[in-house]
Amino acid sequence: MNSIDELKIAMRSFAEARDWDQFHSPKNLSMALAGEAGELLECFQWLTEEQSSKLSEKQLLAVADEIADIQLYLIRLADKLELDIFAECNRKIAVNAEKYPIDKSKGKSDKYTDI
Amino acid sequence: MNSIDELKIAMRSFAEARDWDQFHSPKNLSMALAGEAGELLECFQWLTEEQSSKLSEKQLLAVADEIADIQLYLIRLADKLELDIFAECNRKIAVNAEKYPIDKSKGKSDKYTDI
Amino acid sequence: MNSIDELKIAMRSFAEARDWDQFHSPKNLSMALAGEAGELLECFQWLTEEQSSKLSEKQLLAVADEIADIQLYLIRLADKLELDIFAECNRKIAVNAEKYPIDKSKGKSDKYTDI
Amino acid sequence: MNSIDELKIAMRSFAEARDWDQFHSPKNLSMALAGEAGELLECFQWLTEEQSSKLSEKQLLAVADEIADIQLYLIRLADKLELDIFAECNRKIAVNAEKYPIDKSKGKSDKYTDI
């Protein structure tokens, strides 16, 4: 599978086969996603920024696991809410471009909390 | 843009134009992503599970914003670590299928913490 | 130990004995704390609200572990920043009392995101 | 108020006066706490570790707010589950002391994910 749509269908089948739809309310999925984001933090918490760019194979695999978990829960959550992830990303990029004009944001991190 | 790859390129340009690459270490990006996951939680924290499935237009827009933020940071993080999100998702789905066999997992949430 | 101050001193000794002070920047401690908050979420993510009030002994122990971890990191973080947790809590309660006047907040969750 | 017990009583009154007990299931409180932990991350996400130790007055106040929010939700959650925060902290410190013996843990962050 190499598209969000294909993964969405696969996740639906996975949940249905296990009768897990009952657990997948948007509220619960937001918790599961944030739990995985917490595990992602744990991969990096004691590393310096520099070390975080030069992960060992084992460290990289652990991070890759969390990235996949987050992506899969995100797809599942968007599916449950009938949101199109790409449409929302495009909308958000346009918002961010206006919010952080190049000339005023250049090299400054204190101007933004979002991307 | 309607692919992860196109969004990846757009995010790169966005960061480069603002000289923000210096802030985008994997460590920092994991924090930013988890911060957005926290904002996602805030959308749902006082709602019942049922209410979380029937969001108002305003609530849905707030959730859509967070989903987009998480997706964009996830793409940025994977890009920095040279990870292919789809490859990792496919790998993880195979792992999960083995970890949660249908006959043993059916209708049981206590058997799993991942999807 | 039954005070924040005693725990603060114990945490200092614990870190010093292991030469862990070098890892305990406020940034890193915020990540560790949020990681534990993610583990706390995982205890509750597939439970209904009602079930979350009636935990089994095993479930309660898991939650108690996370509560302790969060408390200990919080004490450590406040210590590093020379903040007095009680002073800040008192200040915040006063702010919240003003922000959420009883007559306007009664029974409404949509008026607040903080306590 | 300068004890966990006094804050616990204050939080009870605060919630009762606003009829907010109905929202304060352990599940919901875990989400609110993790949401505040996400806001804490946002205070530090673009700072270097060194900068995170030398906060401006404004930055420090923002962090202090989040620390108070986390502490207050933690007290509320422990109260709802009838857990004694100090008892759990003492138990956890003993567990950690055994898990991370000084001679084997000295100066090594890769041996631990907890404190």
C-alpha cells in the first residue's frame, strides 16, 4: 500500500475483523494517537538535538515504529470524522504561509508555535 | 497537493524560505508533534465518546486543524530521518496482524495498546 | 517522605548519585514528563469513562505508577527552574476562579479548557 | 495553601461549585493532564537545552502556568482514584533505586526511560 486511501481501507478491515470499531470513537483515537506521540518523545528525550539526527539502526527502528503508529491512528481518526487529510493539509499550509510571512519570520522561532 | 511526497517538498521549501531548518532537529519535531497531539486531546477531553462522533462544524474545524498539524510535522520528521512513511506503515500493519490474531483479539481491547 | 520538599531533595540525590544531572535540562524533563503523560493515557484509552472510575487492582497500580512518574518529573522540573509548585498552584487557582465565575460556568464544559 | 491535601480540598470545592464533577472522570482528567503536558512541550520545543535553563521572565511565567495546571489535574486525578500521591512517589522511588543501581547507571541515559 502506498497511499493514504489504501491504508484507510486496510485499517477499516483490520478493525472490523477484530470487532474493534466499538473502541474507535474519535475521543479514544485521539488518546491512542497522543499515547504514541508520547512514545515518540521517549525515543528522543535524553538525546541531544545533534544525537537525534544521527540515530543508530536500533534507535531509528524504534522511531519508525512510532511514526507508523501515529500515521495509522491519524488515518483512522480522519476516516471516522470523514475528513480528507490532504485537503486539511493544503488548507493549513495556506494558513501558515499567511501567518508566518517570510520577511517577518526568517530565522525566528519565537514567532511561531505551529509549523 | 495530494500526496505525502508533494507535501514533503512543500514543507522543505516552507522551512528553507524562513531559515527554520535550524530548529527542525528530530528531537524538536517530536516535541512539536506531541504538542499538536496535546491540542487534539483538548478538542475531545470534556466530550463523551458519543459527542466526539457528532462534532459541530466549529469543533470539526478545530480537530481538522490539529490533524493537519500532526500530519505535517510527521512528514517533516520522517523526511529529516529519511524514512518512508508508507514503507513503515506497511511493515507495522504486518507486525500488528501477527500480534493481534483475529481469533484471539476479537472484541477485546485489553489485548492491545497499539492498533 | 510526605512533602514536595522532601521529594525534591530525594530526586536531587538520586540524579547526582547517577550523574544524571547532565540529562535533566528543563527541555528534556518536559519531554520525559509528557512521555509519562502519554503512558497515563494508554491506561485509559480503550476504557469508557465509567470503566475508568472502576479500575481493577492491576489497572489501578499501572495508573498509580504513571501518577508517581509525572509527580516526580514535575518536582524535578520545578526544582531546576527554581519554581515553588505551591505558589504557582495558588496563583493559578486564583486566575481560574476569575476566569470561570460560578454563575457563568455552572455545568458547562465548553467554557473552559483549563480546570 | 501549601500542601497537596489543601489543594485537593480546594479543587473539590472548585469543581463542585461549578457542577464540573460530571466531566471529571479519570479518563477525561488523564486527557486534560496530557493536554497541559503538551502545552508545556510547546514552551520548550524550539529552545536549545541551554536556552531552556535560562528562560526570560515571560517564558518562565508560561512554564509556571503549565506546571501548575499539571499539578492541579494530577491532584484531582489522584483524588478521584483515591490514591495517595506521596505513598505512590515513595513506592516508585524505591522501585527506581532498584531498577537503576548506581554503579550500572552512572552517566548513562540509555539505561533508563523513567527517572
